[in-house]
Amino acid sequence: MKWVALVARVIVGLSFVVFGLEYFLHFLSVPTPEFPPLAMGYITALGESKYMHVVKVLEIVRGATGALGPDEAARAGARHPGGGEHRPVRPVPGRQAGPRRHP
């Protein structure tokens, strides 16, 4: 199962990198579909505001880190988002435990 996860991670990561780079380099011959006028206005606004540039750069970075990055670091961050050991929260002295009640 370890190999299946590795292969899936590499395939998904490389597809993110390839399609992210395609936005900037145009090396794939993809025909432009016809869009309704309202959708075309939205797509044009995304392109003119450079929002899609940010999205595609993040797509390339995430694809590269997903395809090439270590799996253990991702799992460790998911287990302990704050890092370090998990310590239970202690109650504040003088306060009653339980839900707060508003007057």
C-alpha cells in the first residue's frame, strides 16, 4: 500500500505541475471552448486582475511539493499542527467547568 500512495501522490503532483506550467508556457494544444457572455466576462476579469497567475503559481508549488516532498513531514504536521507534544488544557482556578451561561 505504501507504493500505491507514492505513485498516486507523484501522478497528482505532476499533473498539477504540468497544467500549472501550461497556463504560462502554452505547450499543450488545447482548443479554446466557447463560453456564454457572462462566463466570458468572469474569465476575463480573473485574467486581467492577475488572480489566475497567483492560483497557477500556487498550483505549481503544491504539485512540486506533493510529488517530491517527504510523506512523513506531512503526516507529522497533520498529527500535531502546533508542533511538539500535546498537553491537556488545565481548568482556571475559581471557575466552574462546563458551558458558559450568559445572564
